[in-house]
Amino acid sequence: MKRLITLLTFLLCSFCGYSQSKFFFGVNAGISFIKDNSLSSSVAGAEFDNKPKLIFPALVGIYISDKSRVRLDLGGFNIESKLNYNYNSLQINDPSVPNLSEVFIKTKTINLNYDYRVVGREKFDVYAFAGLRSLFSTNKKEVTTYADGHEEDTAILIYGYNRNIFGLGAGVVAKYNHTDKTAYTFTPDYAYYFGGFNKGNNNNLKRLSLAIGVEFRL
């Protein structure tokens, strides 16, 4: 992960021939929705409930022309998923029957985006973007509650732990230029990862994030 950060920072710094005013940075706050947590269950009728989570990414970038720029986003998000097995017809107090599994995963993310301005009217700009997505899982926990009420740490859902996942993403940045140096932004971002938290699983992680933020141009 440190090597990747160094490489991406080097790519940004390679544009240092531009004046300092080409650089910008910012902070965002928003919410992350897991559309598919990439985990699966062989139990018919079992359904995941993925809880939305707050995110606070930071960004740094450089304008490479009047209409285009390169942006590096650094952040992370947590995943909290619940799987209800819906074993309604089985014995209520059977200690071997799982009722509910809960998965908690903490991640760090590094996203490299190319932004292109598609709308520019007075103080309002809209950038369409696409880029690379990288996710690094830093911690995971899985807890299952059984029919008799006792809980256990399990590996029912996460059984071939995959810490690093890569993919692609796209979205838009709606930008209101409050001054020449300060802007307010709204950024929907959809990410599709080529893999999931279990190695060899055919399911792919999918995520939608919505964030508002402030950008500062140097």
C-alpha cells in the first residue's frame, strides 16, 4: 500500500513543471452504499442487509489543462453486513442452527481519477471522471448468532480472506466556484472491483458513494 501511494504521488508530482496555481486539494464528507459486498451464502432465502456508512476522503490533484485534471483520493470505508438465514421452520433453540451472521470490515482506499469538464457556466462546473480503484482491507470480524442465542466468531462467509481488491470507477463532480481559490463540490462515485473479500469467489464488490466537500486551489 505504501509503495502504491508513493507511485501515485510521483505521477502527480511529475506535472510540477506547471505553476503552483495548477494544484488543488480538498476534503469531503459523505456516505457509502455497498451494492454487493461480494460475499455469498448457499442457504436459499438468506439475504444480506448492508448498512450505509459515513466516509471522510481527502483529495489532492493538478489541472493539466483548462478542462482536465488528475485527482488522487485517499480515504476508507467500513462495511457492516448482516445475513439473516431465515430458518423459520427449524427448532427454535437448536444451538447448531445459525440465525444471523454479521460481518465487519475496515478498509483504506486509494483512487486515481481523470476529470474532464463537460459543463462550465459562470461559477458552476461539472466534471465527468473515470479512474482506478484500489481497496486494502485492514481488519475484519465475523460473528454468528445461533438459534439458542449464543454467539461465536466464525468463518462462514469470509473463508478465503482477500485483503487487496482493485477495480474501476466513474462519476461526476458538480462544482460551485465560490471564489477563484475556493469551491464547493458534490461527488457521486460508483466503483466496480474485480474481485471480492473471498479469493476465487466469482462475486465482485460494488459500491456507490455520495459526498459533499470543499476544494482549495493554490
